[in-house]
Amino acid sequence: MITVWGKLLKDGKIVRSDTVTSEKQDMSAALLECLEYFAAKFDMEAPMWHSQHTKQLGIFHKATFRPDDFIDKVDFDRFELQLLENEK
């Protein structure tokens, strides 16, 4: 189970933000479920996932997506995913 905080930033300010929890045991499946949730919630396409995002998530528990990570033009500067600690 993971909880992810997703946020859209423009000009250094958070313009949209939400959290979602996935009950899936597989980390990749849980992240995909959360990414699809944020894409629908923020009315955007899902970004392209590169190896740098996997590294960022592993080291910093956060992945940052820039406009170049999206096929369509976006009206924000960054989309961030941050893993939050789950209480056990």
C-alpha cells in the first residue's frame, strides 16, 4: 500500500494538489494506478515515465515531470509525485 501526493506547480506555486492511496501490493502497479488517478483528476495526460523518474523516486521519494515529459502541451511548469509515509 502506498500513498502519493500529486501536485501541479506554475511559477513556483502549487495550483492543484491531491493525495491518493493505492492498496496494490506491487509497487509498479500501485504507482500506475496513482498516476492514472492524477491524470484524470487534473485533466491531463499521463506523463512519459523515464529511468530518471525511477531514480528520483528511489532516492528522494519524489519524481518531477517537466512539460517535455508530456506529448501534449501543458499549462504548468512541473508535475510532482511524492511518496508519503504510511502508518502501519
